[in-house]
Amino acid sequence: MRRGARRRALALLAGALMGLTCAGITNAAPARHDVLILVYHRFAERVTDSTTVRTETFESQLRFFEENGYRVVPLADVIAWHAGRQDNLPPRALVLSVDDGHRSVYEVLWPMLKGRSVPVTLFVYPSAISNASYAMTWDQLRALAQSGSFDIESHTEWHPNFKTERARLAPADYRRFVHDQLRRSRDRIEAELHRTVRLLAWPFGIYDTELEAMARDEGYTNGFSLDAKPVTPQSNAMAMPRYLMTQHCDMTCLRGMLRNAQTHHD
């Protein structure tokens, strides 16, 4: 998808999902073991698009986590807990993830996290890496991976809209296209970083049972959506929900999400 079209689609998605997020703060009852996975995209001193979070805002969020007993845990721990391989998570556990591979992850986020024990999972689409001006390079991703703070996983090969592709392609061609997107992304990341890739963030949060089956066929064990609700033991392993974080989610919004998710987890 061309960059401009992708950004417009993300802007529309961000607006819709923030409405769902704020509605969920008021109406959703927390499950017994709820865990929030937050997903960011880019960081900057000023807002440049709908997915940018200001550095001042993110720093305030980190301080809030630290001062109120929230523990940022590796995504792998939540996956193990969800699968029944790990009995418990720390009280007030949450996960940070970042999609796309924007260069601000290396230039802005990483310096902010140095000195903090904050694990992050990155979901990248390889077609942009060392290619698009807005994206990181493979050398930068290697540095992040070697730091021990970042796990790097798949966001497909070039972030397609699977609804659009399904509508324009014949069924067999569509299935080949999806498998190619999933396989090429995994293979490229593994070849460049020499690390196993088993996690997938669905582009635009689009998924269905057919896509889930194809992802499993390609060796992915877990997928991640943008469904704006907490992860519970009953969550779909191939579409584990995440909250899209934008500059519009202020501290009141964040406190509400955390309060709803963590009330029964303490």
C-alpha cells in the first residue's frame, strides 16, 4: 500500500479505535486476570500525524507506571500465561508494543528507555526497513535486538489491507498473496537478525478465521489485533487484543484503561 493511503487509513482507524477505547473505559467490566497490551507507532516532540505520541506524553506515561506500581513485562510472559505455561503475572502487569518500524523508535524511544527495565516488542514490515525514509535500518534493528530490551516480530512484508486484497484477487491468488506476505516477512527478519519470529501483528488490525489459519500454517503461534480490550485467558491466541495509543489518549484515558483492566488482577 502506498504510504499516503496507508497513513489515511491509519488516521481513520485511530479515530474509530479511540472512540472504542474511551467507551470501553466507561462500560467494560474487568475480567479476573486482565492484562493491557498497548501499541504505539511513532514518537516525536510534536504531533506530525494521527499515530504520533509526543515524547512528553510518553515520558509522563512511563512515570505514571513507575509511581503507581505498574510493571511492564515481556510480551512472551503474557503469551505463556495465556497458554497456561505460566501461572501468574506480576500485579499490574502490562505490555508495550510498537508497530511499523518507524525510525523514531531508534532515535527517540530507545534513548528514553535506557536505564529503565522496560521490554518492548516491535512489529515491523521488512519492505520499509533500510528502504523507506521514515523507517529504521537493519543495522538499527540489530542494535535494538542486541540491547536485550527489544523483541522484533512480524507485521507482514509490506503492511497490506487484507480486506482490499481479498476483494480484488481471485480466492486462490488471495491465499497465495497472504502466505507470501507472512512467509517473506518472517524469513527476512530471521535472516537479518538471526532470531526466531513467531508473532504477527495484523495490519490495520484486520483478521478473520481464514487469515488465522494461514498464519498458523506459516508457523506463527500468536497474532495481535487492535480490538481495544484487555487480554484475558479466554482471548483468541491468534488475535490478542491491543489498545492503540495516540496523542488523544491523555492521562485520564490511560488511567481509566489501567483501572478497568487491573482491578481484579491486584
